[in-house]
Amino acid sequence: MSGMLFRGLGLTVIAAGLFLAGCSSQPARRAPVEDRNVASTTAPTPDPATAGVKQPPGFENAGKPGYYTVKPGDTLIRIGLESGQSHRDIARWNSLENPNRIEVGQVLRVLPPNATSNGVAVTKPVSGSSVASAPLASASAPAKASSTPVAAATPSTVTSAGDDDMGWIWPGNGAVLAGFDEAKNKGLDIGGGLGDPVLAVADGKVVYAGSGLRGYGNLIILKHNNTYLTAYAHNKALQVKEDQTVKKGQKIAEMGDSDADRVKLHFEVRRQGKPVDPIKYLPAR
């Protein structure tokens, strides 16, 4: 019995030895090694929290004299009225491919590029205008309104006596329906009949003629010099085109009720873009 036990143990030892020998004949498998010197071909996904924020065009000029930051609801026409400039000039100065596409926060130049570095522009009469600069203020010149610029949009501009002494006339013969109120009514509302003539109050150049400014209807904006713009709103028909030179007393439109509750002329005077009381510039009736 003991002989059989030893024989069995011997066979078991031999079998185990053969098994181990067979295993040792197979090549040893090594754990895979990651080569950290090889750059990954897949770019990491950027973290939105750390990604750079895209700035609007011209953001580096925000707050500087001669520049305007676009607000919600702004159009180039309105910016031109608020800054005392032609919307076409603003589009050209800023190389805007599509003037109808501006974005909130965008910063636009609203002063000619040839202005001096301190934001002061050289004032010249409108081309074709008979208004000339005078060295001294005329005693009959209308009272001057405040020349404080509006934020950074309308930088201070050198003006001369000739800018104010233009011999203004009334744009219509009707009664004044509503006077100037800086918060509620930025000009005068003048009554009249449908089709009554609307007159240019002084020599100037048409910088806007159309209906693209909400609340004004069919609108004409005249630029008289580098200080003054006048606006004529709610017209029935427009008699002039943009870039046209007009003379004082010339019929530029017919009175109407476009975008208004009745037939009337809404008339504004803008001094360096800031609305001022037209009564201070118009002759007494």
C-alpha cells in the first residue's frame, strides 16, 4: 500500500514538473507601457469657463472721445442724429461692409479721422452753404445752448460765431402744438394741413431722407455745419434726396402724419448731437 502511495506521489511530481517546463517555454508577456513622449493627435476639448471671450469690434476705443458704443435698439441713422454726423460718413469712417449690421457693444468712430488727436475737429461750413465764419459773435445771434457733449459719443468741437449766426427761419407756418421737453419731446410739434410745405430753416446738406428711424415717419435730416443738424419728421412726401444741397426757405417736404397721431411737423435742432430748444434759434413771431 505504501509503495503505491509513493508511486502516485512520484507521478504527480513528474506531471507538475512537465507542466512548469511547458509554461517556461512560452515567451513572457510584459505589461503595456505608455509612451508619454508621443504627442496626442486629438486636441483637448476647450473648457468654456476658461475660453477667451470674443470682444465686439472696436472695444479698445470704448470711452475715448470721438467714439460711440452701440446700445440696444441703435441704428446707424439714430447714431448719426445723436452724434451730429451723417450715417454715411460713420459707415465710411468705420469701414462697415453692411451699415445695417452693427452689434451691441460695438464701438464706432463718430468723429472724422482727420480730427486732431485730442478729439477737436476743424469746423468748416457745409459745402455749398453760404454761411461763413465770422471772427466775432453777432449781436443778433440766437442764444447759445449748452455745448456739453453727450457722453463719449459727441466730443467737444471747436465752433465759431458763423456756426450760430445762420439767420434761421421757421420750417412751417402752423401753430406750435407741443413745445420742447428734453425728456418727452426733443423738439417742437408744429401744426398745419396735409401737404403744407416744410421749409429748410437754413442752408445745409441732406444727410438723411427716408423712413428708417422708428417714431419719426418720413424724415429729413439736414446738416448745416459741424455744429448743427435739423430734423423734419412725419412728412407725407419728401422733396429732396441724400447728399443734396439745399437753401434756406427751400421746400424740402410736404407735411403729413406718417408715424404720428395727426398731421404735424416734428422739428428738432441738434447742437453737436444734443437736442436743444428750437425756440432759442427761431425768430420771434
